[in-house]
Amino acid sequence: MKLTKRAGLAAMMTCMATAAAVTPAAAGSSVPVVVPLEGLDAALPFESPSVSTGVPIPMPGSPGGPRHVAGSLTPSPLLPTLPVTTELPSTLLKAPLSDPITDEKLGSAAVTSPSSPLRAESPGAILKAPLTPPQGRLFGLPALTDPQAGLLAPTLHGSPDANLGLL
């Protein structure tokens, strides 16, 4: 085997190994995060709380294609909205509780939120040209009209939930 073939094979194997190593981390819908609050024990007169959550990984979707509108020279919407979906990760905030008189542990106060889907759409734009399509009464020339412009509002759809209780 020639040196150039070996180098190409080695480069291909390196790329495949890198892709295999990276793929499991990106396959989930969020990256887990544990907030380090253990250093607060020295400053607070009680045990520090613990927080574990995740950072969502947004997945962009495909924008809707432009649609032809009868009587208009430009497609609508001119700038389509871009959908982005993700999942809000589950979150757990625990704070240990102790009896202020006897210093007995009563348990932990906890705030939890289960994972929930989230969908967002970017803003879009609509623009109507100041010309009409060719008119027969004007010998095939377009007529002038008022230009029109508009923005499509961004949207956010989701239903996050939270629970408060004792553990």
C-alpha cells in the first residue's frame, strides 16, 4: 500500500473515531449540569442547597418555503419563520431543612420541574412590492400601488411545570 493511500485511510479512520466519540454526547436533548454550591458551607450557617439541571440543545427545523400569492410579485412570506424545537430538562433544587431549636434534620425542601417540550419560531417578514402584475388595460405594463410591509411575530409554545414539596 502506498504512503498516500495509508495517509488517506488514517485520516478517514481518525474522522470516523472522532465522529463516534462526539455523537453520543450530542444525541441527547440536553447537557446535564450540576451547580457546585458546596463552597457556600463556609459562609452560611446551614448546609448548602444542591441544584441539578441541564442546558437544552436547540434543534433548528426547516423553514416553510415561500408561497405564491395571486396578484403579488413577491412570495409570501418573503422571509419565512424558522422553527426551533428543544426539551426543557428536568431540574431539582434541594435545600436541607433542620429544626432551629433541636438541630434535628427534618428532611429537604425540594423544587422539581419535569422535562417538557418547547417550540419557538423566529420572526418573519412580509413585503408587497409597489408594482402590480402586468395589466392588460395598460398594454402589459404594471400599475403602481402602495408598498406594504409587515412582520410576523415570534412565537413560543411550551408548558413548563414545577412542584414544591418535602423529601
